[in-house]
Amino acid sequence: MKRLFVVRHGKAEAKHPNGDFHRALAPRGQGDAEALGQWSHGAHVLGSPVLTSPAIRTTQTTSILREVWGAEETAITVLEDGYLASDRAWLGWINALSDEHEQAWIVGHNPGLSELVERLTEQPLWLPTCGMAEIELQIEQWDAAFAGVGRLRGLFTPKSSLCP
């Protein structure tokens, strides 16, 4: 059994002079990412792969999570094609993960991430900014991840009553 944590980046500033890709986290997004890091601290396993979009707001979200987890040595894979990637693209990267890992984390954008969660679990779900879906995949190898093999095991949203 594999576990996948799907994280949408934190709330970003409204505009950036150099375009959407360069938008940084807003103060609310930074606080929400810290809260998510605290909430998910016990779920993160050191050495688990973390895949992220190269956009500023996703790399900042990933960095905050890693810092709160106390896992600064955790390797981050920045996927150059991850910016606004589709659910199919994310699934391809998930399928390529090493089977030595029992869990993986991805940090990206909607609509691709929400569509990925829906594809894997066959449950419609829209991740808000800094939302996280924990999916239990009924597989032994990452390359077996495909539609319907997942079960939603947990959900974090910044407005959740489970938020510290």
C-alpha cells in the first residue's frame, strides 16, 4: 500500500509584474502553509520524495513545509513541466517514483491537482489554496497508480476545524 499527499500551494499575492509564475505567497498563504506543516508533521516520513512545480508560490509552500517538519535535508524534485500541469502529467511522474518509498508528496496547482485526486479516488474534490488530500493507494508499486485505485484518507483545509 502506498500513500500520496497532494498539496495545493498556499494563497498567493494577487499580481506580479513578471506574470503568474512569479507570484509569491501572500502572508495568509505563508501562515496556512505553516499550519499545514504542523498538522501534517506526524504524517511526513523522512526521505519521502517531494515533487513540486517550479512556480514561486509552490516552491515557497514546499520550503515552509520542509522547515516546519524539521526535514531540511528532504530532497525536493522541482518538475520543470509542473507549472499548471494536468492530472495526467502528475500521474506520469507518480508512476515513475521509486518503489522503495511508501509515500510521496506533491505540491502544485489547480485544476490539475483536484483532477488528480478525483481520478485516483473517483470522488469529486476541489482543493482550496493550501489544501491537502491524503490518498491511500491500493497498490504495491507506483507504476500501478491509475484511476480508481485510491481512497481518500484525510483532508486538510486552512478553514478546517482540524487546523491548529
